[in-house]
Amino acid sequence: MIRLLINGSKGRMGIALVAGAMEDPELAVSAEVDEGDDFHAALAGCDAVIDFTHAPATAAVADACATAGKPLVIGTTGHTDEDRSRISSNAKKIPIVFAPNFSVGVNTLFWLTQKAAEILGPDFDLEVVEMHHRLKKDSPSGTARRLAEILAKARSLSYEKDVLHGREGMVGERTKSEIGMHAIRGGDVVGDHTVIFANSGERLELTHKASSRETFANGALRAAKWAVTKPAGLYDMQDVLGLR
Ligand code: NAD
């Protein structure tokens, strides 16, 4: 039995995680922690931590898990480069699964996106479109960012320099080196992502639509079971699913 501390337990994902863990005979929830609760006190009684909170909170969670020697699964998105490097350095001490999306379908989309970029080559214009519910705080989504990173790597471009967030005014003709990124917000959409490869005369679109948070929760619970068997290191859902 693996005892889990669910951090962000009152949030949309936290509620799905607690419900999913309670249905799994291999898992138990030793602590449901949210803002204002004593995370450090709860840490001692768990075998692994799952964090779906807000980006500014995660680096301190990683520090505490590394000190206590507890494996960590991070689903939270929207981190700064500084947060990311603090999380990475903690992964020298504990296994950390850090993934912008825990669904099997989206991880297959990551794989397909890389293959399509390699096969279609530099003549195709690249655009990423995402839509999420009106309450989402960070933009673009962590999944859209990862898709653009995959495209940038496949084309020897840079996420920081070549991704263009939205277009407004006299922006001029599209250049070959830009990757367009567009974030739509509204309603209760759980998460839609489309990667567009557009050339003269044809267009390929790869789309994933999540209709339930259970898919992310089940993936994160699977990642926690996997992480407790692994040595220290920084992993993502591609590692958990054996897609590398
Ligand atoms: P939410 O706002 O519904 O829930 C976040 C919860 O975290 C809230 O209950 C909040 O009180 C709590 N929280 C904030 N700061 C905290 C702290 N310091 N300590 C403990 N708890 C704290 O958000 P959500 O929809 O559940 O999403 C949470 C995060 O997960 C977001 O970053 C979102 O983008 C991400 N997300 C990732 C995936 C994935 O597959 N990786 C899927 C869905 C959502």
C-alpha cells in the first residue's frame, strides 16, 4: 500500500486525485493538504507526494520532499525558469515526475507531434492552439508549451525566441521560423490542444480533447506508483508510459 499526500486537495484536480486514490486498492491517502494546512507535518506520514497547486508553491514543495526523501509527482503548470531549475536540482536527491499533462492521449500527441514535424519538414508552418475553462490561471497551458518545445527542437528553433504568442496589428507576413501560439479561455473546457502543420495545398491538424479530469488524475496516480520504485532523477509521463 502506497500512502499519498495530495497537495492542493481542495482544487479541481485534488478532488479527482483523492477520489481516484480511494478507489485503488494499492493506494491510500495519508493526507489531504491545501493552502494554510501544515504540509511539513503531513509529509512524515506519506510514501509519496502529488502536487497540483499553483506554480509559485511548487519549488518549496520540491525542497521539502528532497529533504524528507519523498518521491514527488508534479502536475502544476506555469512555472518560471527559476522554479524549473530549483525542481531539477531537487531531482538529484529524489525521483520527481514533472509533467504538464498526465493523460495517455496527450503523451501520444507529444510523440505524434515530434514524428509529424520530422516527416513534414521545414516547409510547413507550425501553430499551436489550446482552449481551457474560464478559471485557468496560467497561459499558455503547460501542455501547449511542451508541444511548442517539441516543435522548436525538431526544427532547431528556440521556444523563447521563436514562439509568437497571439498576433495583433500590422505584424507583417508570417516568417518560416515562427511558431504561433494561441490560448482560448471559456466555459468549462477541461483541455483541448491542436497542433497545425500548414503548407500550400494541404494542412495536417493533430487534436486532443480531454473531457474529464479523471484522465489526468489516473495518470498522476500511475506516475506516483512508478516513482516510488525509481532512483532519484527528473522524469516525465513519457518515461512512466515507456514512450522514450
Ligand atoms: P485549482 O485552482 O482548482 O486548485 C488548486 C488548489 O491548490 C486550490 O485548492 C488551492 O487552494 C491550492 N493551493 C494553492 N496554493 C497552495 C499551497 N501553497 N499549498 C497547498 N495548496 C495550495 O486548480 P486545478 O484545476 O486543480 O489545477 C491545479 C494545477 O494543475 C494548475 O497548475 C493546472 O494547470 C494543473 N493541471 C495539470 C494537469 C496535468 O495533467 N499536469 C491537468 C490539469 C491541471
